[in-house]
Amino acid sequence: MDWTGPLIVVLVLIGLAALLVRLSVRVVGIQRAAVVERFGRYRRTLQPGLHLLIPVAERVRAMPDLQEQTLNLSIEAFVTDGTVRIDSTVWYRITDPVAAVYEISNLSTAIKVLLATALRNIVAELDAHQALTSPAQLAEQARLWLVRQPHFETWSRSCWLEAAV
């Protein structure tokens, strides 16, 4: 009796079952969240741990990092007495992974642009001496300006800022 044909069928079925398990099991790491879509529409957010997905129908769109993150920014701002170079660092934490994935295409670039705008607007109201002698006040004003922005509020509700002039 020839067992080659049934053996190939069994091996193919085992391979398909292994592929099905591989596609349906997802592990979400600590300080991460997985945004799941079903047929292209948002379905749910997975917290850290082991999860099962419906193969082919569901997929993980993104896994944003929920840890505190930093961005460095260096800008030149124009004041009445000349230009001032400001080096700043912003710390932020994503609090709503769904908004961070669907509301903005590049979160870190958006925060950098908002921070640069905030610093330029604040420094424009100061003279060079004020801008150079009060980096802590400058950082606090920029942080408050940044947190008040409606766009930023949807992406991240936690924000810390340090500026050095």
C-alpha cells in the first residue's frame, strides 16, 4: 500500500494548521498596546498579554509604545535684539493609542512642529535678555502652550518640557 499521497495531505494540513495558529496568536509586550482592525475598521485595543485574532479578518494595525518618550529640538528664534538659539527636550507619553494611530500620521514630528511653534511664539514676545536668562520660565510657558493645543490633547495628555537657551 502506498502511503505517500495521504502523508502529503496530512503534512499540508499540519502546515496550514500551524500557519493558522501563527496568524491568530498575538503577544502584546509590556508598555505596548495593539490597535486591531477587522476588515480595515477599528475593532479593539489589546492590552499586554496573549491574544487571539480571527485570521484573515483581523490584523494588528499598529503597536504604539506607551512608555515615556523624548524628543530633542533645536530652533533659532528671532527676537527684537537678534536671534536666539534654543535647545529643548520634550518628554511625552501616549495615553490614547487609538488616537495616536488614527488621528496623526507621525506623532513625533507633529510634537516637534508644535513645540517649535510654541517656542517661537513665546520668544517673539520677549527680548534677547529675557529669553537668555529664563529658560525655566520659557520651558514652562511652552509646555502650557503645548498642552492647551486641542490636537496635542488627543494624542498625549502627559507632557514635560525642558529648554536650554
